[in-house]
Amino acid sequence: MIPVPPTRVLLAEDHAIVRQGLCALLNSDGRFIIVGEARTGREAVEMARDRLPDVILMDIAMPVLNGLEATRQILSANPAAKVIILSAHSDDAYVERVTEAGVVGFLEKQTSADVLTKAICEVAQGATFFSPAIARRLTAMKPAPNRDGVVRPRAHRLTARESEVLQLVAEGSTNKQIAARLAINIKTVEKHREHLMTKLAIHDTAGLTRYAISAGVIESSVQLTIT
């Protein structure tokens, strides 16, 4: 019998203790190899590009670049990438946004180890894997077409760069800090902020932060430096 090569897994998780626990779990299983441990969404994008994992296990709430935007960038660069969301957050808004981004799985962090390893194996083989409760909600969330049979597009569609700027603003970064982080000039940052406020009909930083929290861009606990 030809031995089955281990599944190469990239972990994207900002909490060290959770990341270490996942590493210990998957390494002890024997069917997986951890090819990278990303602490931010930005690191996840870079590692996914450089290491080409079979499966990416992605948290949603991460600093610098959240898991949703990281997933969008990974799939934009490599549509064949297989991303499973493993998150403590499973509100409808989170589930809806990550599935729209193209993930092939979504598990809550209270999922058992057996279910997690099963999900990774099935996704690596080309299947999708959503926990039953999330799969039921996905069915219920499907948008209904209007009377002409057309599904109305969602409002507030932000570009990838606008989403990055929104997260950094909501995390308390100044325009100068955002410019340095994204390697763009301050005037470009200001333009992105203007576009964000126009699209969202929001006129101050506090409003952008509240929107980012409600939309699942950041966790409410991240917003500690905004007044």
C-alpha cells in the first residue's frame, strides 16, 4: 500500500496558547504536518503564498489584518487554497462574510478534536465541512431574490485596501501609522478614509470603529484606545 503523505497545515491564530495547543494536537495525530504558525492575518497571507499548505486553519479576530480579509487575499492570489475558519465567533454576520469570501469549512472553537481532524482530512480531499449548526444557519441565510428573480447585491462593499484601513483605524492606528504599516503615503490613507466614510455614511472615527465591531472586522475587546 502506498503511504498517504501527511496533510500540510498552516495555523493562523493570534493567541499563543491556542496555537500551541493546536500544534500539539495535530502533531500528535500523525496525519498532519504544521508548515507555519501565523500570529496575524498578514503573516497568514505571506505564509500561504510561500509555503502552499494543503489546508489553512484560520481564526477570524486577529490583529493587523483579520482572518476574513486574510482569507480574501489568500483566495484572490490562489483560488485553490482551502481555508477552514476556526473561531470563537459564529454570529450570522461572521458566518455570512467568510462563506462569501470562499472558505470551505467553518468550525467553532468548542469543536472536539475528533471533529477538527475529520474536517481537515475531508477538506484536504476536496470536500467542504461546516459544523451542523452552521450549515443549518447558512441555509437559512441564503438571500431571497426579488420579484424579478434577482438577488440584490449587498451594500457597503469595501475594497480589500479599504477593509485593511478600516481595521487599522478601528484598532486605534493614526494615519501615519497606517501609512507605515501598509507602505503607502498618508494622502492615500486619507483618501481611503474618505471613501470609507462616504460608502458607510459615517463621519467620525468612533463611528468607523463601531461599524468595524458590528461587522466583525475586529473584536469589541480590541477597541481599547479609541475614545
